[in-house]
Amino acid sequence: MKREDYQIEVCANGVESCIAAQQGGADRVELCAGIPEGGTTPSYGEIMVARRVLTTTRLHVIIRPRGGDFLYTPLELERMAADIDVCRQLGADGVVFGCLNADGTVATDANRQLMQHAAGMAVTFHRAFDRTADPRQALEDIISLGFNRILTSGQQPQAPQGAALLAQLHQQAGGRIALMAGSGVTEGNISQLAAQSGLHEFHFSAREAIASRTTYINPNLYMGTPGADESTLPYTTARRVAATIAALLG
């Protein structure tokens, strides 16, 4: 297989990670805030600057107003639609979202509402897919809605664990939609995952912990979760992006 046979997407937690993804050879980024929550919609400024610096790598933006489940209220859907409109105005190439019903089925009406705002953009159904009760039926529903791809770990915590289901879904899709393996994909397992699943699209973060430049941190409090390491910052590095692509190509 050649490089052009694969699509590589990097989960970027900021503009710095976007730049590293581009330098490392990624085809596109999924720009996210709120990584500890599984990814939430980034700010206007983050999207605007990412669009400016990404000259050879496509920009997709996650549309997710909060962490937690994927059952959205009318007010949340209104905000999501507005965020899609902003992404269009700022020149994003695509958006990433997914809405479910309380019973784990694909929320057809909610997704269709957002798809109308995303018309003309590339659209990925994100890992809400891994929370669906019947992934095979969910695949058909998402295809019928017109999504371009599904980001999935095969309904397991990490994609290598879900390789068998990924292969089955890939066969079921039959070229009608792209499946992209994501979660836990690294330079150490991507080649085997590709062989086991048959997929040609992969999503990973390729982050490394970078030491904070600050010289003083108050030891008595935390800005986030107590006990979290706030003395390092996780960023995608070009080195790891390139290494993961090289491992895929063998």
C-alpha cells in the first residue's frame, strides 16, 4: 500500500498541535477543546488561527457543546447549528458531530437538522457511534443521513480491541461510507490494526508531554481535577505523527 491509499487524521487539541500534524504529514486534523471530556467545540479564535496556519492539511472541527452523553436538548442543538455556521464562515473543510436517542439509536431528526447547516462540508459522525445499541443498524442510519465517514473504535475502549467489529462494519459498508479507526492508535499498533480491520483511515493524537515554561506552581490547588499533572502540557508532535505514518506504511 502507498501513502495515497490512506487518510490520516490527527486529533489536535490546539493550534500548536495543528501545526505539528501538518509538519508530520497528516491529511487533516480534527480540532477539539476539552480533550479530557472526549472533545468539545473549540473557540472561535482557535478555529480562525488554525485555518490560517493549515495550508496543506484540511481542517475539521468537532461540534460538541459538552462532555457526557449524546442526547441533546433543543437549546443544545441550536448552539451546535450556530457553531457549524461559524465553522463555515471561518473556512473549515468539515465538521464532526453525532446525536443519539435515549435508547442508543441514531437521532435521525437531530442529525438531519445539523446536516442541513453542514451542507457542502465534509461531515464525520464521531465516536457517539460507539455508544449505539446496534452498530450495524446505526451504520445504515448514518449512511442514509449522508455522512462521509464514521470515527469509531469498534465499540471498544481502544480501536485495536475493536478490530474484529471494524472489519465487519467495513465489509457491511461496502464503500458507501468511510470508516476511520480511532482511540488508542499508535505507531506500535497501527500496522496490525490496518491488517486486521481492512480500514484505510486512521485517527490518532500523537501527543507528547511538554514541560510547562512556568517556574512556579502553587502546590495547594488545582485548576482542574485534583491530582492531575498541571506541570506539563500535552501537544501533538511532528515526530510522532511522522513515525505513526511510517509504521503504517511499513
